[in-house]
Amino acid sequence: MSRPVLFVTRELPPQAQKRLDALTDVEVRQSKSTKAISRSDLLDGVATADGLLCMLSDKIDEELLSAANPLLKVISTCSVGYDHVDTELVKRRGLPLGYTPDVLTDATADTTVLLALMASRRAKEALCIVHEGRGGFSLSTGLGTQFTNKTLGIVGFGRIGRATVERLAPFGFSKIIYTSRRPLHDEAKLSAQHVPLPQLLAEADLICICCPLTSETTNMFNKDTFSLMKSTAIVVNTARGAIVNQDDLLHALENGQIAAAGLDVTVPEPLPADHPLVKHPRCVVLPHIGSATEETRNAMANLAIDNALAGIFDQPLKAEVEL
């Protein structure tokens, strides 16, 4: 009797890959590349799959579901976000959708702090000085800013937003404000106050974007929102690139509407090396490393494997999106 087929669209981190290679109850077919699978190879692979383990870069849409094996039983994405998935079509097809929440909270919050510090202390410019072999200690040039007695603003107060506050609060912020769909009952535990978005934009010295990408948050940060900010404000995005209008961000930086920005997510990914934001001295761009630790990426991949196997063998998924 033939084994069910699990199609995996990319090479996994070492520990999770070792587990995947050792599976005997399914036939694993996999794109053994660290780069995104081609669309044609993805469509070919899903045509005979009983389970699909995919990545953020794999668009799960009508074309893919039409090409998929009629007996496909589960889609498991190795990500906490699922904006690459047409959830209505998946629901209509009756497929469970697995994802990987919780396991990447700490790593992503750490990266948010990293970007905040790099942007506030002008680390990009400082590194350029070192690499070019010029400069040295200066009492009056290359000065950044610190967070003591400043206001921290968090857009999206879910797991990652809260973990970011826990990490940044010891830096001495005098006020922590956040915006979300509704005030949270335990906000006092983090000494945080719920405010409307326009108030947060006007008051915050550091604005951290931690919300999911939805129709409401797409292009949320644009010329209108940047115009409300302090000229000394720093904007950090570790959520999704499409939440920020990059042309408007560049305009805000070049015209002194804000002081600096830190981006771990962009549109597209990666940004071309000659993109104005990549070259801008007051914009730090990282290649989507928010969850890029050995611990987190292996945990994500293992949870994605768990979800895929559960779906293939008609068991409840460990982490399933409510469709």
C-alpha cells in the first residue's frame, strides 16, 4: 500500500530537516533548496500531495488549489502569518490550515528591539565609518538618541507587541501607549495605555509595528500617517512589508517628517541593493530575520510538520487557523 505524500516547498532548518528525512509513515517529496520554490514546481508538487507544507513565499490561491490533488487533506504554513493564503478558498475546499503561532514571539520581539536600537543610535552610519576606515571618537558628530523619558507606541498589541514592550520598558520610557481593535483587560500589567491611532502617531517617539497584515492595515503607514508624527520619531516594522507604503516612508525620511526607520520586512523581499531605502543612511533594512534563530526556526518547522502529519492522518492540528 502506498504511503501518503507530504510535499515540502523548501529545505528546513537542520534539526527539523533531520526529523523530516527520518519520517517513514509518509513519502516526503521536497524542494531541497534554501530559496523559494518556482511556481511551476509548486504546482507540479501539489498535484500529487496529500499534505502541503509551505512557506510565506508560496501563494496559496485559486490556481494552486485547482492544480492540487483532489485528495489533498491539509495545508501547513511554516509561518505565523497567513496573508499568502486565500483563506476563503481554503475554507470552501474544506481544508484545515495549520500555522506556527507563539514559537516566534520572542525572536521577533528581539529583532524589533535590535532595529529600534540601530535606528536610534545611527548604527548604520557608524558601521559605514568603520568599514571605510575613517572617523573615531567624536564628542559632537554621529549622535543618536536614547529612550529615557520618551514615549513608546506599539501598533498591534498581540503576543509580539507585548513581548516587545517587556523588552523595551527597561530602557526608561516614561509612557507606553498602544493601539489595537479594543483595549485589553491586562494592559495595566505592562503599564500601557490604549489610545486611538492618531494620538499614538502624534505622541510616540518610537513606533513599533507589530500588527498582522489585513485589508485594514495594508498601507496603514502612508503620507497621511507620517505627517502626524514627530520629526524625531523612529518607525520600526517587523510585521509585514505591505503595512508601510515605502515610497511615502522614503519621502518622510528625505523631508524630515521622521528621524529614522528600521525594517525587517519589505515589498518585495529582498529589496534591490540599489533601492533608495537600502541606501538611505537613516533607514536600517534587514532581510526578514525576525524569527531567524536556530531555536525558533526549528520550532516553527517542527510545528509545521506536526500540523501537516496531523492533517494527513485525520487528527486535530496542533495549531489551526480558525477559518
